Amino acid sequence: MDLRIENGRILNIDDGLAARAGEEIIDAAGGALFPGLHDHHIHLAAYAAAIDSVMCGPPAVGTAEELAHLLRRLNGESRTWIRGVGYHESVAGFIDRVFLDRLIPARPVRIQHRSGRLWILNTAAIEALRPSADDPLERRDGQFTGRLYDSDAWLRTRMGGRFPNLARASRELAKWGLTGITDATASNNLQTFALFERARENGELLQSVLVMGDDSLNGVRNSGPRKFHLHEAALPDFGETVAAIARAHEYQRPVAFHCVTRTDLSFALAALESAKSRPGDRVEHASIAPPEMVGLIRRLGVTVVTQPSFVFERGDSYLDDVEPEDVPWLYRVAGLSGIPVAAGTDAPFGTANPWLLMQAAIERKTRSGRILGLGERIAPESALALFLGDPEAPGGAVRRVAVGETADLILLDRSWRKARENLAELEISVTLKTGHAIFKA
């Protein structure tokens, strides 16, 4: 079939359309054409910063010796801050300021845990941040441990950090066929929303963006759900959480809960039940979703936005460390029947390549080849659908290539029959945003 685009929309789909004078013609060469993908859970500013950082965890770094070698090499290459990401304690245990000082005593180093919640700093970095009596830096017996939890905003302010340039990250996403994203950062506010809007207007950000965030976005047109980032060890006041849900709902704004433990999920569902959930309310990750909680999710009509890519990326650690009774309920997909389910990469805390996530959902294999959740496997078509939902109604009806639809499109380098054999191996030939190419192979 031939397809014509005009004024950013699909005008015709027919067999043997005649080209008009001056029209650009893209030869699909038998490749499959789909709507552009939407990543329903990503942290774009953090991803943009991570692109310019060094990976300090698996699979790039697997041992204490490899980490030491990497940091010493970086110490000899530059005099600026060393910024590492993706650390996991399987590499060298629960590292701290003393560990980093032994390797690099004279220049500032900060390394982020792969959870995104923790930064580990050496003494030079702590001194550069000008510690004070009320700072969030962890201390034990009056000494800095080098650990900084859940304090990105404070860290950014102390470092004089600016919102990162999104151009390189946006173009990476376009290469994988992404024409839209939902930024799921809980600390997003009116200022962040304005920065994303400006990046769209000046061409720095090629994708459309739905911005989750705090209460300041209640009533803001085109903003995303009110985000609650739960931490099992320090859950918020239940009554205040229910009240915050109700405030968002008054503005017809759904809510989204970060849930990576049974306790997180139990708290979120109880709060949603108390506040009376509404369509569009979401659970992010649902990392552990046992059957009794799945039943409540289904009854409440809540959407799940999950990351089966972690089965591949972190599955071996899960199989070794997670309680055996929880392993069958990790990052479920097939077992969530009757529930709207969509996917997001959670980049930079997971791979930013959605096709790798899809293949992980199909195979359910860890990096070493072990199977995690055989019964959660899904077909390639279902995996693709995880990224084809409406940004404001993920997990619902998938967008289609049809006359009158916006020309946000991706052209694969092969037919779907060939592509579905291994989605991780396919490449994108062209990504179109409202009919304009934002990526060409």
C-alpha cells in the first residue's frame, strides 16, 4: 500500500497512489509501518545527564577491581567532577566516602545507585557542596558517610546545576522510534513543566511530552498525573495522601504511585480505594504484584505501567536476592489480564531502548539466560502494544495507522513477519513526527 501525508496527518492510504510533483517519496522497501512509540515512564532530564556519565555497575562493571580501575583511569583524564551512574552493591558492596577516598582523594566524585535514590560522594565532593547543619548528607558518629538519599533537588541547587540540554537524549529516543514520552519524575513542578515546553518550542525536544509532577501542576493544561514516589521505609501520612489524591481528582487529574515493594503497592491501593480511584490512575512499576493485589488493582480500575526490561537487566540479582515467594510476581504482564497495562523504560534507570524491553517481555530471560516468570510471557504483538497506547490512557486502545490520524509514524527496516522473530535486532529506517522526519537511518 501507499500512504500520503499532508499537513501533518495521514491523507490517503491506497494501492498505487500517484506521486504529485515535488512530493518527497520514502521507499518503505517492504518495511512495516506503525504509529510512533510512546514511552509511558521515563526520566528525561536524568537520562540526558546520564548520557554524559560513566556506567559504574553491571554489565559494564562487575567487580570491585573493575570499578577501581575505571575510577583511576577517569581520574587521570580530567580535572572536573567524576559522575558515575548505575552502581549496584553486587560490584563492591555498600561503598561509602572512605571507599571512594582511597581511590580518588583529591577531586570530587559522585556515583548514583541504580535505584536512583542514592548518591555516594567522596570527601572532595562533600567539601565542594559546602555542608551545613541542616543539609541532608548522612552522618554517623559525627562523620560523613558519603551517602545522600532522595535529595537530587538539594544537590542540583548546591552544584549550581541547570536543567540539562535534552537534544542528544531526544535524538537517541527518535532513533528507536519514540515520538512521545511521559516524564515520570515526582519532583517536576511548574518550572520544570515550562522548561520542557521551551525545549519543545526551540526544537531541542523532538517528542511530545506529558509531564507528571507535584501539586503545582493541578489544573495545568496538558500536564500528566500527580506523582507519588513511595519509599517503604518512610511512607507518607495516609490521610494526607488521600487528601492529595482528592485534590488532583478535583482537577480531573489522575494520580500515579511509584510501587516497587509489596508494602508500597498495598499502601497505594489502600489510598486509592479510600479516595475512590478514577480512570487514568496508575501504578508505576508494580515490581511485585501478588494475586490478591492484582485482584484489587483490577477492581479499582487502575492502570499498571511496568518495566519487564528489568527481567533481563536485573533478573539474575532478583533470582538470587528476592524472597522466593515474591519471585513469581516480579514485573508481571500476562498475569495482569483485565487490567490496562502499558510500559515505560524508566531510563536512565533501565535501558532507553523500548525494543529491548519488548523482547524481554516476550522471552522473560535474564542476562545469563535463566527464565523468570515463564507464565508472564506475551506475544510480540502484545509487547508492541505496550508502547502504542494513548499517552493519557496507556494500556487502552492502541493507536492505528489510519486516514485522518496524526502522522507520528515509524518505518521498520523489515516486515513485521521478520521483525517479530526478535524485536531486539530490528532497526528503525525513519521516524516521523507530524509528517516530518526526526530520524533517518
